[in-house]
Amino acid sequence: MDFAYSEREEGFRRELRGWLARNLPEHRKQFPPSDDELTFHPDKSFDASLAWHKRLHAGGWVGIHWPKEFGGRGASLLEQMIFAEEMIGAGGPPGVNMIGLTMVGPAVIRHGTEEQKARWLPPILSADEIWCQGFSEPGAGSDLANLSTHAVLEGNHFVVSGQKVWTSNAHRSHSCILLVRTDPQAPKHKGISCLLVDMKSPGMTVRPLVQITGDAEFNEVFFDQVRVPKANLLGALNGGWDVAITVLMHERMAIGNTVILHQYINRVLELARRWPRDGGVASADPVLRQALAQVYIEGRALRLTGLRYITRQLRGEAPGPEGSVLKLAFTDTYKKMAEAATQILGPAHQLWRGAPGAADGGRWAFQALFALRFGIAGGTTEIQKNIVGERILGLPKG
Ligand SMILES: Cc1cc2nc3c(=O)[nH]c(=O)nc-3n(C[C@H](O)[C@H](O)[C@H](O)COP(=O)(O)OP(=O)(O)OC[C@H]3O[C@@H](n4cnc5c(N)ncnc54)[C@H](O)[C@@H]3O)c2cc1C
């Protein structure tokens, strides 16, 4: 494989570097140095992140992998890699609307009608409409097809009743990609449909759930006779499982997207170089060096593993079960990265945001707890291992 970049690709890199140099310092002025703006937009930094997203969008840097006809940049895979490299290098934060950009958009492009593409795609890119994902329920997580929120077709509307849970960002979303049961008699996977729902619809109630980090990023969402236009059915009636698979495959690839992880690995290495230990700095400790080297090596391996998926994408195929491998490795390395920070800081790592003397504004205490999510969100570690065992290794079903 030839890893050299062409003149066109180097031009893309120069353009992006120039744009970041003009725009990133201005954006950073909104954050005190102790703020951890990379941490998926807790409430206080959301407005600033939205402003950054708008800036990226105006510059043509949102959804760069989307086809041009849908408002993307039609960036080649190498350009996407360059984009990731430059963002890692500059410490550029992500924008908002990740569910819309990485999951809903690709699902609408693949399963939507022309009218639906024209209606729903542009405001995803601009973040004028922020999206949440209404899949999980109290009785349907790993066994998603067990979902019981149901919809009945009455004239030109579906009438939806039931409950979703763990709905990230529902409290600040305009729209929800929702799985509902439309045929209770059919086998589980064959009686599900996918609806695109306006979060302001009468009959919807959103209740925040507080996580171990103290933030309330996800919610319970209740539906009481909510009317959804028939035109908002995505994919075929009772064909929602196909849409769900598209969304879940893209979700795993998105979680396995390593830009943020690499930025944190860089930050941990930088922390080790300055944090005092035994009259020197932590990075001189031979045991700690082993842990840091391991995180760095795994980070690099993860980046190279990501390159292997390029072949699949070059063939124009949707992400497959390989996304599970990437997600598993990402989850493990992210946890090791956060653990390395706790080793560097020792007991001081427990100092929380706002506590006097908290290293980097309490970022690392937060990250030690935040890292736990990745083994659950987007399909648990056990489920990913089942997928790898059955669909990649060809092992018998457990
Ligand atoms: C931070 C975060 C954000 C989330 N955001 C969203 C969101 O926006 N929208 C949404 O719809 N959902 C969201 N979720 C929900 C997430 O998808 C589910 O939590 C996940 O799929 C697991 O489902 P569950 O919680 O019902 O656990 P369960 O499915 O009840 O699993 C409980 C335990 O049993 C294990 N288990 C279950 N089945 C098997 C099996 N067959 N083999 C081996 N082990 C098994 C699981 O691995 C787990 O350890 C989010 C979750 C988190 C943590």
C-alpha cells in the first residue's frame, strides 16, 4: 500500500490547516483553560460547541464524507484520514449532532425517499436540528428486537405509545429516530418500523437521568398517544430492523472513531511529562513508562486497524461486523488511557471539578468515570464479542 499523499491531498491538508489556524484560537477564547470541552458537551459547554459546529459548517468541514449532492464535501477516504490527523494534531474539538451526522444521516441516505433526504439532511449538517436515538427500552437493550413501544396507523398518522430509556441528548434534541412495533403478531424482527419524530410532538415527556459523572446527558422518554405523520416512516413498514442495523453499524464505527481518544492520549503523555514525582516528573518512573507506552502502542495499533476498514469502504460497502472489533479495542484503550492518568496523579486523581488543586480542572477524575460508558453504549462488550465470535470467526451461537 502506498501511504504517500498526492498533491491534491496535500492541498486539502494545507486548506484545513489554514482554516484551523484562523478559527481555532478564536473558538478557544470561549473556554477557560481548565474546561474539558472534548467531553461530549456537558450542558455548560454545549452553546460554545454549537458555535464551533456552525463555524465548521460555514467552512464546509461538517459531514465531509457525505456525498456533495447531500451537502457534504464528498471527501475521499484519504482526505477523511487527513482531516482526522489534523484534528488530532491541532486538538480541534468535535462539533455537535454526532447522532445526526454519524447515524441518522447515513440511514436517511440509505433508506430514505428523495423527499425525506431533501427534508432531513441539510439541518443535520447545519445542526439546526439536533437528533437523538430512541432505540433502547427498559425491556430491550442488548435484545433490541424485544422492544414494545408500539405505533398504530390511523389515517395519515402513526399513534405512538410506550417508553424509551438512555436516550442521549433527548433534552436538547429537535428530532428522534425511533424504533416502534407496528406488527405485534409478526416475528420480533419483522414487526418493527422506524419513525422520524419531532421532539415537540404533543404527548412526549423527557425526563433526565443523572449518570455516575454527575451530568445528565441521557433521558427517559415517554410517548402517550403521540401522532407522527405517515410521511416520517423511514424504510418500509415493518422493515425497521434493516434501518436499525444500518444505524447500529454506523454507531459502532462512530464510537470506534479514535480522534478524541488520540487527543486524550496526547494529553496523558503531556501530563506525565509535567506532573511531579520523586523529585522529578512522572514520565521518568519506569513502571509508569510501561503503562504509558502500552497506551501509546494500542492507540497506534487502533489507528492502523482503522485503515483496514478502508478496503471495505473503497468497495462502497456499509460498515460490517468489523465495527465491533474497532469498538472493543477502542473501549479497552480508552479505559487504559484514563487509568494511566489515575496512576500518574495517584490519590490526587480523585479531585473533582472545582476542587482546589484538582489537576487540569478535575478532567482526570471525570475521565476515569466517563470511560466506563463505552463498554455499554452502542452495544455492550459482551454483545460485541458475540458478534465477533459468530460473524467474523464463524463460531457456533452461544
Ligand atoms: C452512555 C450511554 C449512552 C446511551 N445512549 C443511548 C441512546 O442515545 N439511545 C439508545 O437507544 N440507547 C442508548 N444507550 C443504551 C445502550 O445501547 C444499552 O444500554 C445497551 O445496548 C445495553 O442494554 P441494557 O442497558 O438494556 O443492558 P442489558 O441488555 O440488560 O444487559 C445487561 C448485561 O447482560 C449482558 N448480556 C445481555 N445479553 C447477553 C448475551 N446474549 N450474551 C452475553 N451477555 C449478555 C450485557 O452485556 C450486560 O452486561 C446508551 C447507553 C449508555 C451507557
